[in-house]
Amino acid sequence: MLKHKEPPGRSPEGEIPGGRRDASMSRETHTARRTCVGCRSVRPHHELVRLVLAPDGEVVVDLGRRLPGRGAHVCPKSLCIEQAVRRNALERAFRRNVSAVQADDIVGSVCQRLEEKLSGLIGLGQRARQVISGSTALEEGLRRNEVHLLLLATDISADQRDRWISRYRPTARPWFAHFTKETMGALLGKGLRSAAGITNPNLARAVSRVASMIQGLEEERKGVRMHGNDAHL
Ligand SMILES: [Zn+2]
């Protein structure tokens, strides 16, 4: 299960403490807004997923927003994707016929690409020495206030989880649990890993965004909303 929470009282953009965002980033955030072709809400482009139509007629998920051709943006939500398909909004956006496209397939592709992206970011961070793991190193990182996103394995004990969270809580930064100890270790090129910390604020923000999208899709699939439980710092 994935648990992720923006700290209370912060905007979704607020993962970097102290508002240390540079001007170019703010400008981009203000200008680059797109409309979800499902629910028609206008959002910063990084909160939406871009879909493009491949030459063979397949709808492709373009998380990097770099693929050529006309794109359609959707919220990373099954409801929006279903709505877009039902209303032929993808065909209108692509200006081409989209034959027999299934909303479920698109949702599946979005999930898969987000998972790949999440794993890729963490692997990249490890290679760039922006992820610390192992109890001693992580405790030291927390003590020095270097951890901008805490990753907890899903299969650690409640006691272990609570211990990490209580040390991390004073930062008021987000944490999430998504991978098992084994997967997390494999991503980091290590043995089993119960917890890891991302030390680079930009990477932490990128991972947070992807994690939030995955969480949204998972919650939707389960039909539950996590309110007021222990995922909230
Ligand atoms: Zn939407």
C-alpha cells in the first residue's frame, strides 16, 4: 500500500521547505496549465498525464511530455480517463479516429508508466548519491535534517514504521510506503531495505508527484479515501 501525504497547510507545490523555489520554476508553474479532457478542469501540466496517439493508432502515455504529435491531457484518474473515452474527447484532441480504445487499457498503461517512472527516479537518485539507506546512514541523515522524502517499505513492522516516522515528523515533509523491502533494496542495488531517504529536494519533489499520482489511482481502485489515518503527518 502506498501512503503519501503532503504536509498540512502546504500547497502541492510546497514540498521544498522554506519556499526555496527559483523564479523560473514559479513562472513555469504559473504559465503551463492544461485542461483535462475528461473532467475539463485546468491544472498545472505536471499534475496531468499527457497521452499521444502513436502512428499505429495506439494511445501512448507520454509522462516526459516529449513525444511528437497532438497530445491530450488527463488527470491520472480512472474516472477522467473513462469520461474522456466515453465523450470521444481523445479523438477530438488527436483529431484522428481512435479505434476501439478501452479506458481500462489506458488506465493500466498510466499505472505501469508511473511505476516505471518511480523506480527510475529512485534508481537515478541512488546513482547520483541522493538516496541514503541503511539504518545508521539514514539516522544520521535525519539527524542532520537532510532527508526531504522518506521512503518506507510496506512490509516492515508497525513499530519500525512508527519509529522512523517519529524521527522524521519534525521535518513536516511527506513520506510514503510503496515498495517491499526486497524491491526497495533491488532499486537501490542493496540487500533488503526497510527505509530510505531522498536528500535532493528536486528529486524528492519529483518522486512525490509520481507517488501522489499512483496513490490517487490506487485509492480510486479501492474506492477508499484516506482521511485522518496515520498516513497523515
Ligand atoms: Zn480530470
